[in-house]
Amino acid sequence: MRIDTTLKDATALLETHTSSPRLDAEILLSHFLDKNRSYLFAWPEVELTEKQRQDFNQALVKRKDQYPVAYLTGYQEFWSLMFAVNESVLIPRADTELLVETALEKLAPISNPRILELGTGSGAIALSLASERPDSEIVATDLSSDALIVAQHNKEALKITNVSFLQSDWFNQIDQTDFDLIISNPPYIDPQDRHMQTGIRFEPLSALCAEDKGLADLATITNKASKYLKTNGWLMLEHGYDQGDITTEGLKKAGYKNATCLKDLPGNDRITIGQLTKS
Ligand code: GLN
């Protein structure tokens, strides 16, 4: 079958199953053809080989069940870098780029900043920061050794040298106490949330859900971080759209007097940041 008819049929097949049927079909087909998406439009009449057709059809069956496109292709773009992903790691989200952008802004006046990322998953946050700030020294942790294998692979693929990965349950294995920034996108979804019924059910639960209506890990990090930060150091946390007030209050109570919540592009409360100023 030709590229154009294959795409048309695949889009129709995915129509009622995903919110972006045409785009999903294009990304998957270009992946199995080992070409970029523009090839599909330049060469609509090219015939698929039998192997390409089979691989593509198998992927469509999984996609109909909402299995994530990024796990099917093995890659997700974040901060204009390509990150390898698999089921051991959360798929990096565009919303999380706000965390990277804010960190870069606040770190701009600091030379050779020392950064700690907690719960790095694929390494997306730490490696993006490292690529922008080659003068920084970054420690990035995860509890999952499978996630750290993916993160280490990404570090090598992106040729980044200033990040070291460490297996740790939040701060447990951290002994340095002079960080300029502690940054994290921890699990923050309430396990009862109905949103867990969608395609994110294929992502690691340990990266998504936390006890206490999703607030348990945000609270642990907020309450322990000050011990590991320099005076004037920053704490930056991603959280759910309805957790802005409670996270901001938590940071204020923990000594970050000017804690503020920032909104993501769609306009939802998304991250809370605070600076540990001297009292
Ligand atoms: N933002 C992600 C989602 O709602 C969740 C990420 C997280 O729990 N840290 O799909």
C-alpha cells in the first residue's frame, strides 16, 4: 500500500481513540519508514514494504488502546533535545519545560551553579539544564535503577558530561549541602484520579502517583530541601493544576518567604518556586 492511503486509513482507524489521529499516524509511519515527517508529503506514492506495513499495523493496534506514541517510537522531544524513553520512565511533558526555563532564568547570575534534581526519570530536566549551562555541576537522582539506565543512555547520546546520576530515595543518599538549586517534577497525582484511566496508565505509577491526594512527595521534598541548599538557594517544584496554593503555603512554612506559583502555557498553576533567603 502507498504512503498516502496508509495514512488516510490509519487516521480513520485512530479517529475515535486518540485526540490527534492524523499526527499520531504520521509520527508512527515516519518512524517505521525511518524518515522524517516531511518525507511522507514529498513521496505520497511510495509503497510500504511488507515489514514496514506489519510493524506499523502492530503499532496502530497498541495506539488504539491509548498506548503512548513515545513508547512506540522510543523517543520524546523535550527542550529541543531527543530523549530515549521506555516504560521505566515518565514521558517528558511540554509543561515541564517551564521548570527548565524558570531555573535557567534564576540561575543566570550564578556562575558554576550546583544543582540537584530529584526523580530524574529519563534525565530530561537535568540534561536540558546541563546542555544550557555547561558550567554547572548537576546531581540527578532516581529511586528506580531502570530509570537511571535510560537517563545514563540519554546523557551519553547527548554527549553531556556535567551530570552525575545517583540512585536515591529523595535525599537519602545526598551528602552535599551546598546546592544553588533543588528542582523536581515528583509524582503528584492522586491515585484515585480518573485521569489514571487514560493512556498514562502505561507510564510508571511510581513516577505519577503519590499518597495523601498526590501531595506526599511534594511535602517530603519541601520539608527536607533547606538542609541541602545554600543561603539564597532555590527550590522549584512541579505540581498539579489544583496544588498551587497548598504547595506555595508549604514552601512559605518551610522558610521560603517569597514562594510563588507560576502558570504553564495553558494557564494552569504548574510550578512553585521559592528562595531560601536569610531571616
Ligand atoms: N503532568 C503529568 C500528567 O498529568 C504528571 C507528572 C507527574 O506526576 N509528575 O500527566
